[in-house]
Amino acid sequence: MSFNHMEVKTITKDFPNIKFNMDTCLGALDCGKCLQACAPHVLRCYTPIPEGKTTVSKEWIPVATFPSLCTGCLKCVEVCPKKEGKAITVDFVPTRLPKKIFRRK
């Protein structure tokens, strides 16, 4: 069985846009509840190296490293102790993607 005809169509899919407000977020060392609640492990944490320094900071910052794996369960938002300060927000943004369709002729 061979496919000798291919079409490329555009589909729209909602992808999560995960943002952290570091003014209200307690950080991964003091809290980290969002990291523990995320079952697909979308969220990770890192420590930045300040400009002009050679050592890492003692502050661990949460970041969404794999947002395409997000299932949209919003457990990270539910467990956040700073809900009123919106330390973490998840918005779903429609994104256009190419989709290949193979057909036999």
C-alpha cells in the first residue's frame, strides 16, 4: 500500500501559555507546590546566573519548559498559595499548525 498524494491543511489548536509573576511567586525553594502538582512535568525550575557573576543565585525560579505537554488540568493554579496575587496564570492561545494528509490515488 503506497500513498502518492499529500495535502497540507492548516488546523487550529489551543496551546497553553503559562506565565509566572515573580513579584508574587514564592519561588521553588520556599513553595514549589505547582511543580509537585504538575503530573505531566510541564513545569521545571532553574536558578539564573546573574550578569557579571560566575556563581548561580540561591533563588530557584519556576518555568514552563514543556508547555505543549500541558493537559489543561490547572492543578498548578489550584495549589498555588498566592491565587489572589496570580502568581501563575494559564491561558489557552489558538495556534495555527500545518497538518499533512496522505491519500492513495
